[in-house]
Amino acid sequence: MMKHLIDLQHLVKILLQEILVGQGLHQYVAVVMMGKSGILNQVLKIQKRFPEIDQHLTAPQLLRCLVAPLFAYVYQTMVLNVKSSNPKGNLLLIKRQVLAGLVSAN
């Protein structure tokens, strides 16, 4: 089990590095994000379907609200190797963070 976790940590580090500096993967990610049926357009469709989501947020802002808490948790546990003492509690916190970011305060 520990070997698989270490392999996963190395994979996450390599992927992050390649996305940041690797031209080929960077271009692929750009197409997946901003293409006609890319993630940003899909996020906007979700925003239109749910009036509870702040309608003033742009697609990149929406995506950041969705991904940032998850990314921080993965970075903490996979890259920094800081283990969670309460995984269920952390997942509930991530859910609250996502909802807080998406819902309009008005």
C-alpha cells in the first residue's frame, strides 16, 4: 500500500511539473479547458442551470471555486505528504468551501 502511495505522489508531482513547464501538456490542458466543449464552457452551463450559483462569477472564477479546495487537499496529502487525521471531516470541509465559493452572498 505504501509503495502505491509513493508512486502516486511521484505521479502527481510529475504531472504538476509538466503542466507548468511542459509545452505539449500545457497546450493540451489549454484545449481541454478553453475548447468549444471545454471545461470552462461546461462550468458555465452548470452555472445557468443552478440559480443558486453566483451569476456574476466568470468561468475561470467558478472553476477556481470548484478546484482550489480539492487541489489544496491533494497537494497537502500527495505532494507534501501531510496526512489527514480526519479524512471524512476534511471532505466535508472541502464541500463547504466549494459551496461557499459558488453561492452568492446577496
